[in-house]
Amino acid sequence: MKNSLIAGLAVVVLFAAGCGGTSPAGDVLTAITPEDGATGVPVTQTITATFGSDLDETTLTAANITLARAGAINVPGAIAYDAATRTLTFTPDSPMLAGMLHTFTISADARTKATGDYVMTFTTQETPVLFTFSEDDATSPFDLWSMNADGSSQTNLTAFGTKTAGSFSLIASWSPDFTRIAFIGTTGDPSDRQDLYVMNADGSDRINLTNGAANYSADVFKWAPDGSKIYFIFTNDDDAAESHYDIGSVSPDGTGLTNLTNLAAAMTVMGPNLQISPDGLKLYYCAGGVGEDDPYDIYSIGTDGTGNVNLTNMPATASAVYQLLSPDGTKLYYTGASAASEFGLYSINVDGSNVQTVVAPVANRPIIAWEVNPDGSQLVATTITGAVTVAAAALWDVAIANTDGSGMTPLTAASGSTMGIVGTWSPDGTKVAYAYGDPTSGPLDIFVADRYGANPVNITDFAAGSTVMVDMVFFDSLNVIRWSPDSSQILFTQMVDDGVNYQMNVIAANADDSGLTALTSVPPPQTAVFISWW
């Protein structure tokens, strides 16, 4: 996250008696913003506290002034103190997560006249769900829509009208402050050239950021933590016999379009899991030769395009792929593959030092880390026997493990066409959700277990022919399974195939197995596909 204060954050101090919160005897706190118990707090909110007596500035440390989101996940930030007004300010390093309970604590050690900690809570603003909708995917465009978490206020944000430039949108993401939306648009056919667009939350002021620039066909993208840039993987020469990909950057206003990597023609970036350091200064990516059997390595590069470094330096007959950054930005997890088709899971410091084996190599059994638990202690991974595709010839399973490799626990047991596909942690880190079943003919259901894999529950319990849509499991910009910010629900796309028509709708499943809610309800040939939330 940015070490400096985020520009434009409003600092509002309310001078009033009685600040709320859990306040010990002798408290000299006279005002705090936001108020204790506040809801709808902007994700860019700065927290301010005003005191009736002077504070010892040497005690105003990160240990004594803390902000945490649900699950006791620390939210780092900058601490400042104005002695003239006796006002303490805490500015999160990047926008807070939306729709989530946060707890702000001022330790007794930071105040001169208190006998205990001051604790207050607030909940950040809710954010609309993004989904794509088509009247008929054979003839109509895929427009990008938004709706509330209960399915209300469904709004067409793009209104393409016909299958023209930009009229196919299946990848979209909110800016960190939730004021703008970036998305990939094509001409009606997803195999055509793709441009990167950005627009306001209501769909206004749409800008084509790549705007038909030569050799810029955008693929997947990520916002910078402060929202000042968008980084994307793009096809640098889509007429070449072997596709050649690079990493580009552009400002949300359309300026500064830049090829950051500028790889040689014989090299290519391997998508899609582009990773960005929490401070927004480094990108981590996978690259190698354009040939199908060429080796790959994990690289880091500055977000300004400088300092491109090979972190893994694998032997000529081996590869490092599928990099995943730890939540604190200190480590990368990746799959290592040898010439003998042995696959293991490894970790490495972001400076390229301290390579550790997390899961020992196994012949012909790739393992891919999908997510690290928000507290950094566990990961959820997929192991694959057979082809690395969701097909009957492959056996996919989902497992969890501690990040040091201990405690490996299978969540699924693949057999025949039944398999586990992908897993994801709840925002509070207490539960894991995963898809398990038959992805080809259904049912493919969503299960929820505790963080150790115990007490799994099928929360969808679909009939045959119904499945969770998993068409793009390698594209983390398209969220197949997405938790609500408060960890109470999971959103996904349900596909039902009756042998004649197929139908897709956005569904919300309660994580406690208390029911399903159809947020969209469109008949075939109409299609609604969940894309993103927060």
C-alpha cells in the first residue's frame, strides 16, 4: 500500500461530547470520526480522534493505534498527530474493503489519562454487484450491469445496443475507491481484438484506454492499490504464429499508455495471475519462451517499468509458474515443474531469496495455489492428475495446507467425472468455499468448510444438469465463487442445461446453508453471468 497519505481523502473532525465506543474510566477522548457504530462509511475514510489533553507522541505507534477488519485482519495505515489541536489521524494505506466491519483501537499505552483501551467499530459502504447480461448470446451484446446485493436496482451500465466495438464484456473490476469500473470489451466475438475501458460507477464517461492502439489487445488487468494506474496483460502481436504477450500500464484518464515489459519476440508473459505489491511499486509475473515446451520463470518489475528481475532462475529444463503473492507482500508462492514432469509448490521471498518447498514434487500431479488466507497462515490449492483442463480425462481436487506445507488436508476426492475445482477463503478467514461435483454434466455444487477443512456442508445441493459455472477458472478477473464482504453469502453463476436450452443466472447462497436466492431470473436464451463484487 502507499506509504504516503492518499490524496483527496477528507478529514472531518466532529467536536462533540460523548464519542461512543468502549471507553475506559478517565478517558480524555472528546471526538472521533467516524462515529462508533457508523455504517456506510466511505472506503477512503480517514479516522480522526481529538483529545482533551496532550498525548505523548512517542507512544503513537502502530502497536498502540490499530485498525482491523473482520477476522482481526490488520489494516495498515499512517499515523499522524497535530499537537496544536490534540488530534490523532489514522489514514489507511489504501482504500478499505467495502461492506465490512472494521474495529479501531487506541491502546491505553497511547493516552496519558486512561486505564484501558478505547475501541470503536464501523462498517464501510456497500458496493453494487457487477454482472453481464445478454438477451441472446448469439445475436445480442453482453452488456455490463450493476445491482444491489439483494438483486434490486439492476442497471445497464454500458447499453451497447448492438454487437459493435466494445460490446462483449466478461471481465470487469471496481477501482479501489469504488467510484469507477474498468472492463475488457470486444466486438461481439470474444476471439476478436479486446480493448480496456473505464467508466464511472453509473456508466457515464466511458473511455477506451487502449483505443485501438497497434498491437494492444488487452487480456486481464489489475488496478493499482491507489487507483492511479491499471496494469494489464496484452497481446503484443496477435498476428504472430505464437502469441506474444507483454504487460502494459495506463492511467484511468487514458494517458500514459506504456509497454512496461517490452519482452523480446521469443519471450512472452504467461497470464493470467498478474500480482501487485501492496505498496503498488512492484509487479510480479510469469514469462518464458513462446514455444509450447519452453521454460518459464517468475519475474518482478517496477510499476514504472524499471528493474526487471528474474526471481526464480530455473534450470533450462524446469519452469516456475502460477505465482501468488502473500497478503503482506513478502512472499510469492508458485508451482515448480521439472523436466521429469514433477510438480511441487514452493515459496520465495519477493527479492528472490529463501526458496522453500511447501509441497514436495510429485510426478504428473500439478499443484496450483489459488489463495492465501487473509492472515497469511494457510493456502487453498488445486491438485490435478491428468490434463490441466476441466475435462473428464483429468482429476482435479481441492486441498488446504499451512503456508509452511504442514497440515495438508484434502477437501475433495476426485473420481470419474466428479472433482473439486477451485477454492476461496472467506474475508474473515474462518471458512473456505469450493466447487465439488461434475463440471461437465452436473451437478457441480458449492461446499463450505471451516478453515481446517472440517464440517463441510453442501450449500447449493443442485439437481442433475445444474452446475456452478467454471468456464474460466484460470482467470482471476472473473470471479467464479465470491464471498460477500461480511462472509455470510457466496455469489456465483448457476448454469442449468435441460438438454435443449441452457440458462445462466446470478445466485446468492447463504454460507450457513439456510437458502439460495436468485438475484437474476432470466429465461433462455437470455444469459446473466456474475463478474465481480468488492
